[in-house]
Amino acid sequence: LFHQGLYASAGKQLRALLKAHPHSEWRHRARLRLADVDLARPSRIAQGARKLREAIERYPEYPHPAAAQLALGEGELSRGRRRAAATAFADLVRWSPTDPLVAVAQRHLDALAALGVRPKPETPEQTLKRCSSLRRRKAYAAALEGLGRLLTHPEASFGIRRAARYQIGRTLYM
């Protein structure tokens, strides 16, 4: 129904599926598709972006997080919220450096940068969390690059710098 352009009907079917099977292994996919349904309808783009953001946070185990993050950025872009879109694209580039969709997100970031739009910067705490995750997912080069920047970040506290040095040691030990 979605691919036929029958978005209202597709949304109705997906809501019925979620209600009938709240613990299904497909619930995360249904929630993301429900967000896609809203993003496809111009009058419901804001709700679609909100649902997509919630689904990304609720289901970190979702098998295609980069696709969901890209859809969020494109949804924000279609709403005219360029900075939010840039932040979503930057999050994709930062959190999933090895995913093929990074190239698409980077093209969006470059186009937004040409318009003077910059993503919201990461806090040192967010950078530490991201780099720790990258280390666990074996993206060692990206983890070390971010952790190295934390050591000289002007807003990083002593505790953040100490944790960054520890994570660098753990990464190099691998």
C-alpha cells in the first residue's frame, strides 16, 4: 500500500499490526515504516520525523540504523529545518563511518554547508559515548580520531579527558 501511494491505508494497516502484535520481532520495522508513511504525507512530516526519532532511540538494535538516520535527516530537510537535518546527517557520518549511506549523508552535509548551515556540535560527553561505541564496533580509526580530539577539546573536563585516554588505551590494546 505504501509503494502504491496509499499512505493512509498503509498507516492504518501498520497501526493495526502494532496493536495486534505488540511484542512481534517485526515491531521495530512496523514503527519505522509508520514513520515513513507520515514522512510521505506533506501534512504529517513533523509527526513522521518525531516518530522516526523515537523509533531510533527505542530500537538501537534495529538492523538498519543508518537508513533510519538518513530518512530522519531527509524528513527534517523536507520540513525546511536545515540545521536539524544537518545534525541528523552529521550523526550518521559520526556514528556509522563505515556504512555506505555515509556518502549520501556527506553529500547532503556538503550542500547544506554551501548554504551556510552547520550541524549542532557534539558535546565532549557525546563524543566520548560515540567513540566508545565505535571502538566496540571495531571502527578503531574513527574511534581514535575522535578520542584524540577530546584530549585537546577546550570544553572537556578532566574526567572526560581521563576517560578518553583510557578508551585510547583500550583501542590500541586491540
